[in-house]
Amino acid sequence: MILRTFLTTVLLASLLFGCGGSDPEFLDGRAAEIYGGECSGGNGKSVTIYSGRTENLINPVLEAFACETGTNVQVRWGSSINLALLLNEEGSKTQADVFLSRSPGPVGYLESKDLLGQIGEDVLSLVDEQNHSAAGTWVGFSGRKRVLVYNTDEFSPETLPDSVFDLTDPKFKGKVAIPGTNGSFVDWFTVFIDQYGEETATQWLNDMVDNDAKYYPNNRSIVEAAGRGEISMGLVNHYYNYQEVAANPDTHKALNYSFNDNDIGSLLVITAATKLASSENDEAAEDLLAYLLTAPVQQYFTDRTFEYPLAAGVVPNAALPALTALEIGSVDFDKLGGGFEEASRIVEASGILNR
Amino acid sequence: MTQIEIKRGAPIGLRVVVFALAFLFSFPGIYLIWRNLTEDSDPISLIGTERILSPLWRSVSLALAVSASAAVIGTLLAWLTSRTDIYGCKVWKLLLPIPLVFPTFLGAAAFIRTMNPGGLLNRFFSTLGVDQTIEMRGFFGAWLVLTLFCYPYVYLPVAARFRQLPRSLEESSRVLGQTPIRTFRKIILPQAGPVIAAGTLIVFLYTISDFGAVQLMRYDTLTRSIFTAQLANQSVALALSLILLLLAGVIVLSERIFSRVTFKTDQALMGKPLEYELGKWKIPAFIFTIFVSLLSIGAPLLAIGDWASDGIFRSTVGGRPLTIDREQVWESAWNTLSISVIAGIAAVLAVLPVAYIVAKYKSRIGRFSHAVVISTFALPGLLIALAMRFWTLRTDWAFDLFNNTKALLVFSYVVRFGSLAMGVVLLAVAAVPQRLQDAGRTLGVQRGSRFFRIDLPLMTPGLGAAAGLVILSTMKELPITLLISPLGFSTLATRIFSSFEDAFVTEAGIMALVLVLISFFLTWFLIIRKADHF
């Protein structure tokens, strides 16, 4: 019996540890697209990142950074909201130097708790003024456009409306999905309130509820459901449909549709990088933030994750919807911190979450 | 042969240990109370408002429905596989605990994507001319998915109990001409009642704490209210969480009152339990078991297998390349296996003293500790993770000792899942006949020595099953693993989550298959092999 257990363990261990390591000198896979050169030796610096962006897409960037600069990189992956809550719990004792958020909301939350540090002017100036905070506490590193994802069997672009306001039309009764509890939706709605006033925004959402809009928990589930035809259309970030098409090119029958350029429904929402106030690895943190905004990384974001580049003069991938209304990104995301709570309250009160 | 039982006061050493354990298990509860005070939350004013009543009602009604169905299915399956001549008994024992290992977000997604319009099964049915399949959403969807993934919480301990029942009573009943069904109702059910109740309570609490499945099924519960309030209105989120915990505490305490009958048998060593012949029920019982396992294991496996094979095929013909390599899968698999086994053993060791004091002695501390361990299960994992972080950061020595260690991760798992081990451990402890103890004492064996030489060997199979429950649940755990683990530590579940988030369904599918394979191995090793010694 003991012998058997021993043998099983040895067998298992040899299986698990038996596979060979990769060449440490050069990167492979997606990371090599960002940096193809030889890895530099350690530079003695290290940086710890809490990343709300997922591993499959962001790790190549971090690997390239580690290889090219020789910085020691450690990461905690998780959802942006959970990580923001964790950072709040950890306060000044956190190990994190940098927090990467999928949407502005969690950043606003951390800012309201005074946990964010000041990013250097060198880094801030790499993006347009509207894409970093006035106080210098966060900097955008990629953009996602709000779009309407629709099922191609049920609708064609000609039959879709010019403005998000038209979705209250009886024509779309019971057809539209809204990710009411999703971070980037609430961010978008916060800007909506900021632009049109609370009354108009509340009225629009209530009309959507009256028009039998359906609640879905997040962008991903809407895009996936639209691809199957379970729902006809939904308000989402442009970015999810590309991933879904790449995963299921044959069966996924949904496309993105852009509202008019000047419509609030076409807002560009950014993903943000921040530095923690308690960080003791200031230099490495700045290095990383700057690295995210270099041309190879911005190129990677637009070609591989299908997001909008924000720096280094990189042109958006041709597959992305045109972004003539980039100035709509000039909406002051600084206001999101305070407005988030109000927006959540209106969403909750509208009753959409029970639909 | 019932003997009069005199419960004595517990020895002081044991009481101290149990008290210390209760303190450790109450970290999340104390954290919630503390934060409610510091954030100026006002849980009392929330009670009775619409904000809490309607989601609370939806949570409770779902939990009641899921517990009822899981109790029936779990008990029936336990009976069929442990005491009857059902076809393929060994296979069922291996298969039936597996649903525990599917992360609920993955399971729910598998159902939605397979059954709903445009899904694999839905398309299959429409080619057969069946147009209407039931849509997976809302109360019904959440109920179905949670029932299918939670019945093992009842099935596993109840199966262990059925195997342990003395045959003498059943034989007498038979000799007296009672039908098997009557014997089941009159003799077996009353003896297994407390175990069924304990398992059902776990299902109830799990359903209340669940977020992954209810969210995807778009059924709006109290956990959803808590999660959305967290960033926007933290004091409300904290108040709601505290109310949730208190509610769980009340339910757990009242369950203890109803099942005061302890899990006692004095004839656990009477050899193999009676096996019943199903006769004309053989085919229906077989069909029922196949039906349940097709839904609870077959459907998710079909979806997962479809994702995995589809993507692997596509990557070989020049589609999107895979973003994981073999090394990563091995590393995560090894992490998953090792950390969950350690957590399983630690959880059993942690609840053992509590179970011991509850089963053997009359002790208020024992009852209190038991309630603390069980009711913590109603808290979503995220709150446990935040609470654990909070406590290690408040004391310098704990910070130096535990920060960024696997020890803290294991501790968090034990607090989260200790409740699962409790029921089965209690059963194992109570099954050690008092007369063996008495005999040992008469022969002058010391108390400690009696425990190791008499109790422990007899309890081993039960403890194995208890560890199994914790291990299978730990393997799929997500929020604690993400937030508490040392930097750079990944498990299969965290990689599945990360892949799934960005539609890398192939990668998620591959790793989910590995997860299922590991759990087959563990089920065989811990639950089946050991349990056959009952």
C-alpha cells in the first residue's frame, strides 16, 4: 500500500515537473510581437501589479516589459471591482505599486479613498489631455467604444437607430439588453447623467424599462446571447464581440453597430492605469506606465485585443469602428468618482435589474 | 440495545481548543461587525425596507426550493447507490460527487449556452422538429443549476450514513414482514434524518451565498444587492452582509434545536449493511440516476468538451492560437491539487475538536462554535477574503508571518469550507461506540491514547469523505484564491475564470477538463476507496 502510494506520487511528480523549460533569453508567442530582442539582465527594480485586465491578454505586455527592462514583475489578477475593494482593505500596507482597471469606476473609488499617487508629468503627457486625470492620479492606456451589438439574423444596420435615445421606440420593445450592474455601463450612465442632467437620464432608463428592456449581468453575456439569437441587441463595449468572433467564427452571429458619432451612445470609455500612493517602487511603476503607452504596446492593444490606442500616434486597427468622435472622450472622467454612486442608485431604482 | 447516555462536561483542554477555533472561524463575522461600526452603517434601519425585503425574499425562496429538491435527489441517490442492487453501482459512486467541482459561473454558462436559443442542444432539438426548449433563466434556471450542482452536499454525507446503519433493526423489520419502502420510511429515514437535515442546511446556505449562477441566470438576490452596492455605497453593502450572516446564524441555531437527536449508533461494527433488491423499480431507478447525471455532469461536460475540441481544432488549422501552454496547465493543476488537499486535511483537523465536543459532551461552547462554523458558509467568498486580509493587516506580527503566504490562503479556505466537513465529521465521531471507550477506560488506557487507538481508526473513512467534500469545493474556489493567494500563484479555477472573461473558451474548456479529471481521481481515492471499508 505504502509502496503503491509512493510510486503513484513519483509518477505524478515526474509527469508534472518533467516538461522542459523555455529559453529564458528571448520571448515567445504574443510577447515576442511586442519585444523581439534579447532580454536584459535584472535591473534591480521590481514592481507589483494588481490587474483587473485579464491574464490571457495582458500578460504578454507584462512579460515584454519584464524582459526588455529587466524589472521583476509580480501580478495579482482579479476583477477590477474586487481588487479595488482589496486595495481599500490593504490601505497603505498593500504590496501593490500599480493598479490596472478595466473601467474608470474602481479608479474613482480608490481616488475617493485617497489611495492613488501622483503620476509624473512625463507619463501623463504621453496621452491627450482628456485621457488622464487633471489631478494626475490616473492615465488611460486603451479605449473601448460603447456600441450596440446586434444579431445579424434579426436586424440589419439600416434598421438600427441613429441614437441610443431611439431605443425607447416600440419597434425595439423587448429587444434590447442592458448590463445594468456592469462597471462600464454604470460609468457610461454616469457620463450620460453628467451630459444630459439627472432628469433626462432617469427618464431614458425608465422608458427603456417600460419598453421591456432585458437585464443581463455583463457585456460578455450580452454579446454571447446576441450571437446565439437569444436577445436581439444590447448596449455593450465594442471590444467583446471581437473576442467572441475569434473564439466562435462559425456560430457567432452578432456584429457591432455604432450610433451617430456625436451620440452619447458612442462614448469612448478608457481603461486606466494608476500608481498607489503607498508604492515604494516609484521608479519601476512609472517605467511600467510609460511602457504601456509605447508604440509596440499600443499596437498590440489595437491589433490583438481590438482596443483603441491612446498614445504614440498608433492608428486604430482597420477592423475597429471609425472613431471620428474621439473628442467625445473629452468627457471629464474625474467626475465619475462622485457620480458613480448616484448613477448606481438610479439604475437600482429603475427596476431594470429585475427584468 | 439502547443505553442510557449521560453526557458529561467536556475536559477543560478541549473546551479551550474549541473556543480558540470558534474565535478563528468568527473572523469574518467580527470583521463585518467592526466595519459596520467604523463605516457608520445602519443595518437596523435597513431591516424592513423594500431595499432588503424583496431581494431577501427572492434569496430565501430560491434557497428553500433548491434545498428541497437537492435533499430529495441527494437522499434518493445515496440510497440507490449505497443500499440497493442498482446497475453500475461503482460508476455512480465515482460520478455523482463530480458536480461539486464545476465552478457555478461555468456550470451556469454551460447550461445557458447549450440549452438556450442558438445553443448546441437547442439546435439539435430544432433539427428534430422540437422548437421549444425550456429557457434557462430567472428563478427556474437558478433553481435547476443550483440543484444539480448542490445535491452532492446531501448525497455524500447521507450515503456515508446509510452505509453505517446497523442491520439488526432492518432485519427485524423485514422478518416482521414489512415492505422495503415501509422499512425505509419507518426505520432508515428516522436514523438518517439529522444527516439529511445537516446536508440540506448546507445547500440552503450555499444557495444564499451564491453569486456566479444567480447572476448569469439573471435572478436578482441579496448577494447581487451586496455586490453592486460595494463600490457605490459601501455602508449599505456591509449592512446587508451583516444581516445575511445573522439570518444564517438564526437558521443554523434553529436547525440544531430541531435535530437534537444526535447521530448515535452503538452498532457501527456490524459488518456490511443490508442490500435491497429493487425488483420492478430497477429500471426506473436506473433511468432516474442516468437522468440526474446526464444533466448535472453530462451537460456541462458536453459544453466544456465542445469548447475545448473546437478551439484545439481551430488552432491547428491556423485560427487563433492557444494562449496557454502545457507547462502552465501543469503548474496550475499541481497548485490546485496540492493546495486543496492541504485545505481539506486542515479543515477536517479544525472541525474535529468541535465535532467531538458536540457529539460527546454537553457543552455550550460546543454548540456555539458549531453554529459559528456552519453559518459562516452563508457569506460569499469575497467577504471572507476581505475579512482575512483585514485581520492580517491589523496586527504587525500576523502581517510579517502570514502576508503573501499559502498558510493564509489555506486558513481562508478552512474558514470558508469548514462547514462542509462538519456534518460528516460529526457523523464519524458519533459512530464510535461508547462501549469501546468504556472498555478502553476499564483497561486503564489514557484518554489521549484512547482517542488515537480507538476513535481515530474507526473515524478514518468518515474523515476521508469530509476532506473530500472540502477538497472538491476548494478546487473550484475563486474569489479567495484570487485575492489571498501569494503573488503569482494560479489554480485551474483562476485560469478558467481569466480565460472565460475574455472569451478564451477553448482554454477554459481544456482546464475545466483537467479539473474534472483530477476530481475523478480524488473522488476515487478519498471517498470511494475509503468508504468501502465502512
